Amino acid sequence: MRLRHRGGTPLHLGYCTNVHAAEDLDGVIAQFDVYAVPIRERLGSDVLGVGLWLAAPVAAALAADPALRARLRRELSARGLEVVTLNGFPYRSFQDPVVKHAVYHPDWTTHERLSYTLDLALVLADLLPDDVARGSVSTLPLAWRDPWDIGMADLAARRLDRLAAGLAAVESSTGRVVRVGFEPEPGCVVETTAQAVVRLADVDRDRLGICLDLAHLACAWEEPADALKELGRIGLPVVKVQLSAALESADPDALREYAEPRFLHQTRNPEGDAADDLDEAFERSLPGPWRVHYHVPLHVSPAAPLATTIPVMRAALAELVGGPRPLCDHFEVETYTWGVLPPALRPRTPGQLAAGIAAELEFARTELRDLGVRA
């Protein structure tokens, strides 16, 4: 959806398709009719933004074939869909029965991660609407924290230099600007915005920056105003914001039904006690309260003693769009965990999933409107 900041800057709001499992082009296009079009119609919007997730094989095929990219753009346009951002964090197989640590591979020490990200940038340059200034691609925060040493850090730094050069080449050949945002996440080499300021201080800030996932920010117990102030202090741009909410509870035992085998659910308390997954947090009896990296639908308030980190999201949005100029123009709802929610909360049909995503987008649109953003 296209919105407008009260200062006049266009803002883009969409949803991320990594909630769907397709890993070939025909499957990606089929999602549009099953989910995206019904979502757009429920919202009464002429145009719906979709933050595409393209697995590495389909990204490579599209990057190699201009005709395939033209086909994808036609398929989007015919359905009232547009793309300004891609999710390049998961490499492939993101909705497999077990994902866990596999989502962090290949990491930014590898040629595979660099090639995948540059493929996405080239694809996005051809998908961007003609009147949109730039595109964004989100990616993992370098790597999982272990193993990590000086040699790996140097290798990753060289990859990031090549990434910036590759993005410049995409701009030179297509005339379109694409920026890449590294997404701080608990357990990774870059867990927090404070670590981003240190580890990404020397990147090309015209082309590289931060993807700010608001559930991750909450799970790190960061204050949005402080985090954004630190990023602004060194001029590290927020190129994309993922609108997401994590689980929170003062009574950890109430979270047991959310322990599940597919995704990693990093758990933190405000004192800095940490576990890499819910099962581990229970085994170690971490003192509460807990915040858990478990993206939950934005518009749903769970029964007490459970809560979500929507207050953190609201505080972050106030900082991001509440001033005279927005600090970011790409906003993406990213609840990829619909399929692993407790059975009573889990959609059972594609129509129910589409309705849930539409409700999230309406919730997000209302939050932005309350801050003065308009259609």
C-alpha cells in the first residue's frame, strides 16, 4: 500500500511472502492469486505491496533471464501488486519442517551469500515501479555468533565491499538504486543496534544500512529512541523496517505451548540472561520476564499472562515517522510463523491465512495513520 508522510515523503507498506513455501517461479506466482489478491481486496486497496521472498534458485534464474523478470513484473502488475523490497535473509527452504540454525547459512563469509544478494538486487531493479526512488533488500546480520573470529570478520568485510561495488554496478546498468539492510537478531554476530554501530561502522552507507526488525529490537530489550539515535549518530541508515511483535510474559510457564520444532525462538530477560531457544530457556529456568523471538500476529492480543511487544513497535514507529521527516520509507509486516502457532490460533485454510495477514496490514496502517501518515 502506498501512504504519505505528513511531510510529503511517500511510504510503502506491504507484507513479506516468506510465510509461504514456494521455491520456484510458478509457485511464487501462484501465491499471488491464493493470498495477495484476496488480501488486497479485503483492504480495499488499488495496489498492495508484497515483500517478496525468493529462494536462491529462483533468484538466480530470474537474475540470469530478463524475460523471466519481465514476466514476473507483468504478473504482479496484472493483479494490482507491486514490489519495492525483497527479503534476502532465508536462502532457501524457509518453511521446511525444521529450519532452526539453517536459516543463518550461507552467511556473509561465503561467496554464495554475496551472489544471492546481488541476484536479488538485479531482480528488484527490474521489478521496481517506475515512480519509486529506490528498492531495499534485507539480509542476515553477518552470521550466527559461533564460530566467529578475526579471520571470518575480515572475510565478511571484504564481501561487504564487493556487495557495495555490485550494487553500484546494478545502479549503473539499470538506473535503479537498491540498498541492502542488515537485520540485527539475538544470537547473531550483530545482535543489537549497538553492535551494528561497531561492526558495520565502515560500510558504504549510501548502499548499506540496517533492516530494523521490531520484534528483534524488543527481544534485545532495546529502547527504540536510543537505538535510532545511535544509528543516526554514525549515519547508518534504516533502509527497511519489519513490523513485527514478539511474545512477552512475566510467567514463563505460560509460553510452553509456543515451543515448536521449526524455528529458533531466542529468549531474553531484561537482566541479559539468554537462551537460544524456548526449550533451552525452560531447561535452564531463566528468571522472567521473558521476551521471545516468536513473531505473533500484530492485531491479536493473547490471553494474560501472555502479552506482545506491540508497545515497543508503537514507540519505534513514533520515532520513525513521528518527526518532520521519516527515518525510513519501506515498511513490511513479517509474521512468518502462522503455520506453527498453537493449534487454536493457527489458520486452517488459505482464506483464513489471507484474512489474518489482511488484518495485520490494517492494524499497521491504522498505527501509521495515528501518527499522521495518510493514504
